[in-house]
Amino acid sequence: MAKLLIVTPYFPPEMGAPQARLSELGARLLELGWQVEVLTALPNYPTGAIFPGYPRFRTRRETIAGMATLRVPVYPSNRGFVRRLASYLSFTASATAHGMRCARPDVILCESPPLFAGLAGLILARRFRCPWVFNISDLWPRSAVEMGVLSPRGLPARLAGGLEQWLYRRSDAVTGQSEEIVADIADRIPELVTPKDMTRVITNGVEPSRFGPEHADDEARALVGNAPGPIFLFAGLLGLAQGLDEVLDAVRALPADVPGRLVLVGDGPMRDHLAARIDSERIDRVMLIPAQPRERVPALLACADVALVSLGRTLRGAVPSKIYEAMAASLPILLVAGGEAAKRVGRAPCGITVEPGRADALTDAWTRLATDHSLRQRLGLAGRQEAESRYSRAAVAAELDGLLRQLVAAPTEDGSAAPVG
């Protein structure tokens, strides 16, 4: 049985896109005959504090969804660039120090961001003498530059950019969650493509059977409330990148005769700011409720009429995972984003797309979806069909399984096949 080690600071019981993607992919790989172990941090996302019940300064072993999991200490923080950077680096150091306590893998899959986790993946691959795959969900530091967090000419951005390319060149394969990410990397590191052919698009995905109107329950209905709808629901991280201030501006400006209300579900660095705005500006159409366990998301989506997915600006390669869950839930999508995310929604077609910064277009899109029930039904059905045919976890896992087995079977430097098991 081939052995896979997943290296990531993000894993359940935390909520979030990488946590869901990696845990569900890992479970699918178990079904495909892999032995999967996870090297991860003590849970702390998105609150920036170690979850209750976990030690702060010691490792913890547990089993998550059938996967042996080694959790290592980190410096937890979700506020301020310097503190978040320290948190990322602490995971790299801790994973490197404790990683040899994991079973010897045949291949390593390392998640980025954070980019610095790639150092742990590379070092452990050298120690275990096995290939490693660098899985890129975000083109960092480019995304940080585009969001204004880093100056494009500043030393931090230049150092991070150098590290990024250095790690790409030393990986055995690079995967990306979008076509734009993989194309960008292939353009900069052409030797990954020719002659190696070691880049792949491994999208986010969804388990369609977990989503749909039939998953609504009384607990979820009570959370979203019984005020008149239709309900536009955003469930996820309340962060700077989501651009939710723009959404609040648009909702506040809606004419009184346009129906609909917004339910925001989640936590994150912008939560207190958003709560203060909703209260001080008396934006009565908006309800803010705390983050819910991941297993409750299907029920919440089942109580909604429209899924809101928002990015504050178009980031190259960014495709929010909420898109796939909305598709599976048969919900039409109101997408505030451009780039590949907009292309995927338009290809289905399963929603209305608005470029960030277009307040008038956002108001028009809200009005169309709020007042046209047949449009909502048509877009929702198209999204469900797309989720089942293109983005199921089974299909995504099969693609990753093929790449991993190709690496395990590849000759080592001495010309022999890599050992398995």
C-alpha cells in the first residue's frame, strides 16, 4: 500500500477551503488504496487561538476521517502581517522538527499558502528520500502585492518571490487549484512542463450528495430567521480579501421595494468591523451569525435562495471553494469577482457575475435574482449538473491519484523504481 504524507497547517476541526479540500481528498485517496497521514498544526484558524482541548506547546496525535494526524505546536495569530508571518514560519519550523515522527511516506503533498510550508515539504522529502508535490491554492506573494499588503518593489515581496520560484524548481510536481495558477507557474518555470510534464490542475471540489434542498432542518432555519426573503447567504471567512464592505454598501443602498436580505455566516479579522457597520448604519437587511461547524454548512445553504460569493478584487487564479458548494446545493450564485472564478460560473452557467467595484451592477444583479424565481431555479439546476459532472471529489481525487502514482513509480536518481510501502 502506497503511503502519502500531507503537510499543511490547515486541517479539521478548523473550517475553511483548504481544510475541507484536503480532508475530503484524503478520505477519497484512502478509498483508492492509499495510506494517508497528515502533518498539521494545532487547530487555531481563523480565531488565531489554539482550540480548547488541545495543548499549546505539545504535539497531539489523533485520527481524522480515518487519517493518522500529527499536530505540532505553532505560534497562533490572525492579525497583523508580522504576526501572521511569524505564525507561518513557526509551522515550518515545527513541522520540520517533528516531521520525522511520521511514517516513512512514498510521496509528500505540501499545501501552499503559506508559501513557507514548502520548505518543510522539501526538507522532509530530502530526509525521507521521496518525491514531493507542491500544491498551490494561491499565487503568493503575488496575491499579497495585488491586495496592497506587500509593496511590489519591497524587500519582503522580492525575497518571497525568490523563495517561491526556488521551491517550484525543487519540487517533483506542482499542482494548482485553477488553470490560471498552473499556467502562471508553467510560464515562469517551463522545465516543469517540458520535458517533465509535472504540472496539473487539481481543482477544489465538492461531495454533491452532502448538498441540496433536502438537507434543510429546523436548526438551520432558526439560525437564518423567518423574516421575508429571498435569502442571500454568505458562509465563510470574513476577511479583507472577501470585499464585504462593498457588499454592505450595495445592500444598504437597495430601494425599499426590492426584496431580499443578506445572512453572513462566519468569523475572521473583519467580523467586528462588519458587525459595527451593520449596527451603526442600521443595515436592517443584514444578519450576522457566528461561524458554524463545517457539517452544518449544507443545511444552511439549503435554507437559502441565493449564494453570495465575493472577492474584493480580481486575484489571478483565485476560485473560491464556496462556488462548488453553491453549485452542489442547487443555488444560483451572485459572484462578485472576475478572472477564472467568473469564467467557471459563466461556463455552467449557474449565476450572475459582477466585477468588484461595480456597485450599480451589483444592485442590478441582486434585483434580478431577488425578483425572478424562475431564473433562480434555472441557474441552480445548471450549477448542480456542473457539480456532479465536473467538480465531484471523486473525479478530482482520481486525477490526483494518477499523478501521485506516476511519481511513486518514477525512477530514483540511481535508476531504480521508488520503493512502495
